[in-house]
Amino acid sequence: MTLKLHLPPWLRTTFRFTPEVRQTKRLLRDLGLHTVCEEARCPNIGECFSRGTATFMIMGNVCTRNCAFCGCQKGKPEDLDPVEPVNVARAARQLGLGHCVVTSVTRDDLPDKGASHFAQTIEAIRDLNPDTTIEVLTPDFGSNAEAIETVIEARPDVFNHNVETIPRLYSEVRPGADYDMSLGLLAMVKQVDPSIITKSGLMIGLSENIKEVETVLADLASAGVDALTIGQYMQPALGNVQVSKYYEPDVFEYLSERGRSLGIKHVLAGPLVRSSYRAAELLKRIRNDFP
């Protein structure tokens, strides 16, 4: 039997159902949209929704994989909604987003793994919001090179794909995924179109050690990744894998410095940092020295 760890004070957040939060939720429901903020039980949802920002989750809210860390529903998804790309674009316009982040569940049931739906969403956002920058946080597309190229050719400003954890824990935490496959996807994006900013995300607190994390940082640097987010894993529900350790904030500071020293120019690390947390601010920092 594993004892549940007590949540440390630096991870405690307060959710306030403000008028701004209600307005954001109402807009999303009216357009039939999902967000990873809600589906993955993000601890920053109150902060982001209050600022009128959200990370859109396309292709429904049911995932075909069974990752042990994820709070999204698993099972057989519904058919794709053909108006979803336009509705995401409408939501971005109504929220006045200067930077729009789009992610998805994994759709291994689709021939192209959902790549064309990503491309359509990017195009729809750009049509209605020509001044808005676009970031996609994609699944691995089963390492289908044609599918990956479909998204690259739509030219998002940022192509994000999370490695999530250390390779030793993949069979437990990310069954169905492959560490080298994820590194290869990130490297491919940079090789095909060097102008696209590549980004990845890592969570700690799943029985890894710091040496193993440092190896991942080195691997991501070798893959040409421009930016990385590192955050504390927090168990979203009882059925998910348990937290093995809550790291002190100074560990995140160390990993941020270590990542930069290994060649990742921009590392945002902190207990509550998530893949799309303050993504617009991070993009501004990246663009200051991006060729």
C-alpha cells in the first residue's frame, strides 16, 4: 500500500468562479469546445480563465490511449466535428487571443491520426485572426512522417510535443508511446522547417532521479528543441499513477539552469508550470533572439 503524500503549500491554488471565468466557460460551451485546462484538471485553470485564455483541445475529449498520468477520458472517440476548426477560430477572436494554443487527445483510430484536423484548425485560426500567433501541442501521430509533415506545412509558429517523462518510465506512464519516437518527431520538425519554434514538456515527481532528468534535457537539446517547460506531476484522479515526490521550488530553478547550460535556450520550470502555461509570454522571450 502506498501512502498519499500531503500537498505542499507551494502547490496549493485557489479557484474563484469569477465573472471572467463564467464568461470564458460560457463561450466554450456555446461553441461546443473542449479545453485541456478542464479535461486534465489543470491547477492553473482559474488564473488562465480569469485572463480570458484557454488551451483548446480538438478532436473531442476521449483519447484512444491509456496514459497513466493523464486525466482525460479513455475509450472510443466520436467522429470528428467538421465545424470545430472554425469554432476554435471564433473563440480565439471573441477572447481576443494574441497567441492561441491548440492541443488534442490522441486519435490512433484515424488514418492520419488527426493531422489534417490540426492543419484545418491552424488555417481557420489564421483566416479569422491574422495577427494571432499559433502554437500546437500534438500527439506523436504514431511516427507517421506524412502526418507530421501535414502539420508542419500548415506552419504553426510553435510546434510543441511533450516527452512527458524519462524513458525508463514510458511503459508504466505512457504505454503506446515511444521516447525515441517523440525525440524523432521534434528533430524532424526542426529539420523540415527551421523557422518553426520547437518546444517540449516534462513532468517530474514520478520516481525519476535528477540524473535521469538531466539525460532527457541533453537529448532534447540534441534534437534541436528551442524551449522546454518543466512542472510537478500532480495526480489528477484516484485511478492515475501516484506522485512519488513533491520537489522543492529550488529543484526547478536548478533544472532550468541545467537545461540552458546543455543547449536549450529557453526553459520555463516551476512546480505549477504546464505545457501551455503563459505560452504567449514565453514566445515573446523566444522571439527576441530567434533567427
